Amino acid sequence: MSITAVRIDGRLIHGQVANLWTTKLGINRIMVVDDGVTTNAIEKSGLKLATPAGVKLSILSIEKAAANILAGKYDSQRLLIIAKKPDRLLRLVELGVPIKKINVGNMSQSDDSKSITRSINVIEEDIENFKKLDENGVELVSQMVPNDREEKFMDLLKQHI
């Protein structure tokens, strides 16, 4: 299977992802999975600029990402999947994409969010989606950068809800 890592990060591709994670994991393709981003030319352009040299970038809708992965299109590559929110990844799982583990990175604060860690803020919909991912056997961890200790995300979530 080509999926090397899966990360939730509201910023999508930025310094931590572009430099630390891709290098540490030997990633050669980043896949941004987000229906909204696929239609936003400015955001797509920024993501292309942020992608490290030598790393391919795919910006796909949830349905297209699932179809491509399940068809084996990336089987010879080391793939990092990134999504802004857990609902995108839950949908991939529901479509049959074998996601075993998700690293919950940065989720920005909003007026109706609850703070789980310094950099992870969730709304009720996110909490429900994390519970569904957990019920589907997906391991959820929190690790901002590769040198940080991995923490069990559902334990962190339970402490704050």
C-alpha cells in the first residue's frame, strides 16, 4: 500500500509538513484531499509553491482521491495524505481507503471550538467524526513534529469533552 502517513492539518502544506514530515518519512507525493481546495485557484497555487522540490502534489476531491488510491495509482510512491478536517478522512475510510493511522496536527481555533491542545481545536462535528474514525479501527495520534512524542488523540479528546 502506498499510504505512508495521513495527517490532519488546517494549514495543509507549510513548513512542518513541507520540510520535517516529508523528509523524515521519505515522502515523494503529497495528496491534499479537500473538495473546496480543488476549486480554489489561489489556494492551489499556494500549495504548489509550498511543496518541496522533488515531491509531487495531488489536490483531489474526496471521491477522486479514493478512486485513485483504490485503483493502485500511487502504489509505487510514498504518499502523505493531508486534510483540513477529520470529515474528509472519515469519508475516505467509508469509501474503502485502508487508513490505519491518522496524525492529528493543527486545527485552528474558532468561536465555537474547544481546545484539546495548544494547536488542536475541535467543534462538535469534529468530535463526532473522530469517534466514528476510532470506531472504524483507525488509530488517532497527535504529534506536531517528528521529534515530538506521539500521544493517543482519543485520550486527549476524552479529557476535554
